[in-house]
Amino acid sequence: MLNKQGFDLWANQYDQTVQISEENNQYPFAGYKAILNMIFNEVMQKDNANVLDIGVGTGVLTAKLYENGHRIHGIDFSAKMISIAKEKMPNANLLEWDITNGLPAELLENKFDFIVSTYTLHHLTDEQKVQFISNLLPLLDAKGKILIGDIAFETREKLESCRKESINYWDDDEFYFFFDELKALLSNSCHLEFYQISHCGGVFMISK
């Protein structure tokens, strides 16, 4: 797993790395464009939405939303990636922040129409993911949604199948999503849907 310095060094080549993996339909970024497009289209159903991007990275997703008039807040623990994103979104509220510390205090005073996160939350353990998502729910507007696009599987058995096919470049230091387990843990606090987009990626839609 890359640390903060690793992501800073990777920042300039990140988008190209993703593109190669996506075009070859390979783990971990197979389905990347379709996943981002699904989230983009969901946000675009509302005009001038207030959007929080957790793990904004280089702004691949939110720059498109920014161009369409949405108000963007974003956090990322890579200063270099934040710098690249700010060039695309000069008026966005972008903060350098490590999500293992929760969320910045200034964001806790906001209500968001959408909270989006792509390829970020798999750095949290399963327990941390559940707690983090639970802490996001109070930040949603009444009809708001959390949209998570990430390396995800319906079950652990599906992950094992993918891992065997990708054994030469599989990352054992990350914690991927399992729909059946996450639904069981969050079922009492929210409504959760899952869409499997590729053999290793999918989209979660979570609402109150």
C-alpha cells in the first residue's frame, strides 16, 4: 500500500496508470470509466449540487462536475494531487487531509447533496469503513446520497476468483468492499444498493 509520499510521487502518472489498467480490463481499474460515469450521471440529476469528494485525487471526476456548475469540496492526503486538482477547479474548497483521522471540522458544519468517493475507501479496514460511512450519513441533505466507486465484490468468493486471475499484481495490503457484508452491517442505519460494473469494480449508492 502506498503512503502519502508514494501518492505524491505517483500523482503525475496516476491518470495514465489508471487508463492502461482500464483499457486492458485488468484489476484494479477495470470498469473505471463506467464507474465514474455512473456516479457523474447520478450527481447530474440535480442542479448546482453541493458535493463532497473524499479522495479527490487529481480531480478526474469532480472537475467534470465543477465544469457543470456544481459546488465542490474535496479532501485528499496527497498534497501533489490536491495541487493538480486545484489547477482544474480553482474555486473549489480542497483540503489536504488523511481520512484515518475522520473528517476536517469545517466540513462537519455542511450538508451535502452528494458525498462521492472513488478508489479511496479501500485503504480503510472493514471496521473503519463502516464507521466512516456511518459518520457521513449525518452530513447528507434529506434526499442526499453517498456514492462510492471502488474495487468491490458481491461476496468474498467473487474476490477470490478475481485474485486468482490477477495473482501477479494483486495487492494484499488493501481492504476491498463486499456488498453482502456491508449491507448486513449498515442495514439498520441506511438504504444501500450495489451495482457490479466490472469483474473487480462497482458502485454503492447509500441514502438515509
